[in-house]
Amino acid sequence: MAIKRRKDDKKRVLKEGEYQRANGTFEYKWRDKKGKRHSIYAKTLEELREKEIDVLRDALDGIRTDKKDLTINDLYNFWAQLKRGIKANTFANYKYMYTQFVQPDFGNSKINELKRTDIRAFYNNLADEQHLKAATIDNIHTVLHQVLELGVEDDYLRYNPSDNALKELKKAHNNDSEKRKALTVPEQELFETFLKRKGQYNKWYPIFTVMLWTGLRVGEITGLRWCDIDMKDETISVNHTLVFYSKGKNQGCSFAVNTPKTEAGRRIIPMLPKVKEAFMLEKQYQEECGINCRATVDGYTDFIFINRFGDVQHQGTLNKALRRIIRDCNYWVLDQNKKNPVTLPKFSNHSLRHTFTTRMCEAGVNIKAMQEILGHADAETTMDIYAEATKDLKRAELINFEDYFNKQKTAQSDISNLTTNLRPIYDQL
């Protein structure tokens, strides 16, 4: 006897588990490995069967079926409970970035509906609508990627939809980003000359000189202790970084000491004579003003660069000082009424590290040595800076070559004219 098959209102045969509901929509029912019932719904039979394929694929790949109402925020809560092995301030920064930018809206997205394009659209919104810088989006991505990776590990997701999303964003917005520019040699000379003059900005000469001639990051500079430098051997030991971070919502900010994330960050670099002089000037200034270090951060103390209260220097304070220095230096130059004067462009603390790297490129320092001095774990980072610096250097060399060629051409023309003028005299001899 033939088995009577169920059909929908269009006389199409329904497969096992498929049902047409009273309102005309469709439902597919199945049990998971544990015998728990599950259902999915669709307006049409075609749409239902597409969803059935996804269910089958999930089952074959071991993807969990209890993800229907799970959101990114739910995954984040699991992640926050399980995350271990990172410094307290780093973890606090991660949580701040997520709760500030992801949790309110995008965090409510259901993970079973999440696609790569959704992540891309979210990052584009952060860049285009909220005007966040690439570095901030990078921090947000670090957390979000870890959260979604937990979904992959726990079989809620087949793949991490945030994979490569940040790289795509940076490429797409490449034309919008401003590359950090190094100071030219004349600009650097002006900057150093202005700081060295006796006046209100002379106190900043030591720290900015050390930045200019070591290439240390701001956190590495502000975290330096007297025990980290060896005046006899003329070396600087870079073994930690001073960071300023948010403790979380309504909990304020605080300083902390981070050890290098990679072995490349832990390094010993040479102390140039100008740097040694800067350290000695800083020590002399503090002794004359009776300033002593009062700060202790995670057990670290005796910091070299401190403010008048004996506390560690803050990156924001240094950038604010730079803005005033640039402004007053340019006034000082303009007051001299020189023709085509060199003035200082707008730049930040990190620009001084970039300037040091550029000077090394111009001096022909070996790329491997540059990588070790700068503490780059990835040689590609060094190569990118090297390529940018040498591009400007080559352009300058070609300009010099053109000047040389024009001078040679002028000289040849002068010789030709001289020969023409002397020809009648030669003919008379």
C-alpha cells in the first residue's frame, strides 16, 4: 500500500519534518543529538529549504543548535568571565572599548545572522559616522575578534566573520588616512635650537632630545628609570612601558607598567653623546629645582622624566607642550623677518620616533639594525617606514642631480660662449 505524503496548498510534496502552518507559512522540525526539539520558520517553502541546508551543514560541522537567540553581547559576557592571562589594565581597556562602542547597538546582533558584511558595515560606521581613528577601531577589533573567536571555539559559529575586516577597512580608507611625516633636517635643527635657548621651554629639551635621538616610544620614554640607563657603557635598557588607561565606566583612569608584548620590544640600544648630555641636563635641572620622584607604579619608581610635582609625565601633557612649542617657535622665527624662513609643522610625540627612523635611513643604517633599535617585532613595519623615508630621500637626490645637471649645462654654455668670444683673438695670433 502506497504511503500518502503530505502536501502544501500548491500540491507540492513536503519532506519529513516539513509542515505548512495554518497561516500559510512553513515550519521545519528536527531533533538534535541530545533529542531536543528545534524549529525554523519561513514564509515560503523555497526559503525554508535553504534554511534546512544551513541546519544540515551546521549538524555536519558540529555547530550548536542552541544559538538561535544568542547575541554578540551574550558571547562577550562568556568571554569576560573566561578571559585570563592578560594584564589588569589591558583587560580593563578591552572591556571599556567593547562597552563603549559595541555593546549599545551592534552587540545586540544575533550571531546566527551575523555575516562578514555586517562587521565591515559596523567598522565603516565607526570610521565614517562616528569619526573614530584607525587606531581606536583597531582596539575595538582586538576585543570583538576575540569574542567572536570564542563563538567559533564553542561551535556557535562556523568561522569568525571579523577575520581580515580591519585590513579591509584600512585599505578602503587608505586615501583618507594621513601618513605621519618626519621632520626635515632644517625643521629638526630649528626645533632643537629653539628648545636649547634659555627660556620657558628649555626644561623640555632633555626629554624631546632623547625622543629625537633614540626613537623610543612615548611610553618607553616616560617609563625610563635611572637604573635603566648605563652612563658608563652608554646604553639604554628598554624593558617596560608606562601606560595610562581607563579603569572602566565611572572608575577614572590610572597609570600602569606593561612589560613588552614581544621579545623584540625588550632591547638595549646605544646612547648617543647628545642623549647622554640630555640625561645629565635633566638630572642637573631636577637637583637645582629640588625635584624628586614621588611616583610608584606597579612597584616601579625612580623615573627619569617627572613633572614639577615628582609624578610621571603624561603623554597628553607632552603633546600639549609640543603644541605650545611649535606655536611660539614659529612666532620667534617670523619675528626675525627672514626671507623664506623654515617653520615647524604640526607634529606629535610619535613623529619624533618617525623622524629618528628617517635620519637612520638617510644615514644608510642597516635595516636589521634599525628593526632592533626600534623594537619592531615585524620587519614589515620597519620596511614600510624605510620605504616611505627613502622615497623622500630619492626625490631629494634627484632634485640635487637636476641642479647638478643644470649647473653643468650652464658651465658648458659659458665655456662655449667664452670660446666664441676668444675665437677672433686666436685668429689674430
